[in-house]
Amino acid sequence: MATTQVRTYTVREGLLDEWVQRWREEIVPLRLEFGFTLGEAWVDRERNKFIWTISYDGPESFAERNQKYWASSAREGMDLDPKDYLVETDVREVERVY
């Protein structure tokens, strides 16, 4: 069974569009390469929020695969530190009911 997370990020003032662009161009392709499935992504401009869903359904746990993603040379070489963009993160595991 797939594990799905809803991730809500509060992005630093003035950096929302830059974050979205880097997420699309850098994070998404690498996440897909590591076998993750991405659902939808939204912005709440009024609150500087970026919300997205990510799933993994493979032989490893989500946590194990996520650790491999973060430890990869491709991720380390990305020159993208989330702390430069994100003020707060909220990650929740969810179950689909419909």
C-alpha cells in the first residue's frame, strides 16, 4: 500500500514564485527518478503557503526511500537548501478514503 504525505510549507516572503520554479525544475524530476509519485501542488499566495502531495509505493518504506533521496549525490549537488526558502513545514501522512 502506498504511503502518501500532504506537505504544507510556509515560504519566506517574496520567494514563493522562485520556490515553485525550483521545485518544478529540480525537485520534481529527482523525486520521480527515485520512484515517488507526485499528486497535485497548490499555492496559497495570501498566506505564502505551498501545498503538495507525494506518495511512494515500493519495496522500501517511504522513510527509507526518502532517506536515499536526501543522501543521493544528485540531491546534495542541487545547491538547494530548503531553509533558504521555507519558514515552516508541516508533513502529514494521510489515507485516501475516496
